[in-house]
Amino acid sequence: MKATLRFQLAVITLAAIVAAWFLAPPPILTPLFYLTPTNWTGAELVRHLWPFRLIQPEWVSNPPQYDYLRWAQAETLARLAMMFLGWLGGATWLLQRHLRRRKITPPSPVALGNGAIALTFHAGSLRRAVPEPQC
């Protein structure tokens, strides 16, 4: 069971790294060397280049001069934060599912032959493994 949980955690970690690698850096690494109309503001350029964005250009700069670099940094950080929260949510879900399905085997009856009392913990309740003798 541990190997399966470790494998699943490794898979979602790798998926989060790949998603972050391809989705987070493009705003900050996109060169602005191609031709655009001269009357476009930074916000219009952002809207043209990035139709899907988490951060609006108006949130990081003051009109009428919108700073593309400040927006790109904020957008990259927001995308990285979303990837981290997605990974954290996935890992939490996997751990909860693993703990919910995990079964604890009862202690061996041979070990209880010498008068020891065994207590098991399962699904939030505490029970005796062997009933107490009636006197």
C-alpha cells in the first residue's frame, strides 16, 4: 500500500511540475518584438497576447500607462500559486483516501495468550481486540 501511495504522490508531483513548466513561465518569457499597432496600450497588448489570464493588467498598474513587465511577473506568480494549490489539494485528497481505506490487521492471537490486552485503533474508535473474561 505504501508503494502505491508513493507512486501516486510522485505522479501528481510530476504532473504539477510539468504543468507549472508549461503554463507559468510564458507570460514573463514572451518577447514583445513583433509588430503591434502603435496606439495600443500595455493593457490592450496583454489582452491581445493572453486571452486567458488570472491577473488583469489594471490590477498591477495605473492607467493610462500599464506596465507589461509588472503584469507578467504577477501573472507568473499567480499561475505558480494555482499549480501549487492544485498539487496540495491533490496530495491532500490522496492522503485522505489512503488513510480512509487503510485497514489495520488485528493482533495475533498467539501474542495475546500471556494475558496482554491489545487495543486497536480503527476509523476513529478505540476497541479491545479480545473481550474481557466474565467473572
